[in-house]
Amino acid sequence: MTTGENSSRACEVCSGLSDSEYAYSKFGWPEHDTFLPDAAQNLVIVKDLRPLGSRKLQLRQCPACGAWFLYRTDYEYLTNGTEDEEFLTRLTEEEAAEYRNKPE
Ligand SMILES: [Zn+2]
């Protein structure tokens, strides 16, 4: 009876993403690397909040169900190899609107 309602949880693009995803890689230590799920690559970049920064901050949206995500990266220079981190966080409609309204 409720077919078609609340289907976002079963979205074919982003249902594999949890509310918060994290990946870590260290230069020269590929065996320790972790990666974001493939679905993260299928999200559409709606707004690049730091187009010139070396640390990324992007508002992304699922092309299938319209769910919002915040993607950001961070890194740290260490003498034995740079550490890179990626974060992907699911946003509520309200949180996403805040980022959309931010001036460039
Ligand atoms: Zn989706």
C-alpha cells in the first residue's frame, strides 16, 4: 500500500552510503588506504564551496533521489608521508539549504 513512498532509503545510487563515510590514505602506504564507496563518485557536485582551496568542501546531491551530502577533504604533511582524509556526510534538507545559500 505504501509502494513509492519513503523510497529514498532504497535509492539505487546512494542507499549504499551511510550517514557518514570516511576514507584515509597515506602516501607510500597503499596497504593501509581506505576508500569511499563507489556510490560517492556518482553524486553530482552542486556547489563547490572552496574552488581554490587545497582542501575541498563540496555540496553534492544524489541524481536519483535528491539526497544531499557534504564532501570534504583534509590532509596533513608529515615527514614520513602525506596523510589524506575524505569525509562524506549525509545532510538534511535544512543543512543543505544553508550551504546552498552561502556566498561563493
Ligand atoms: Zn539517492
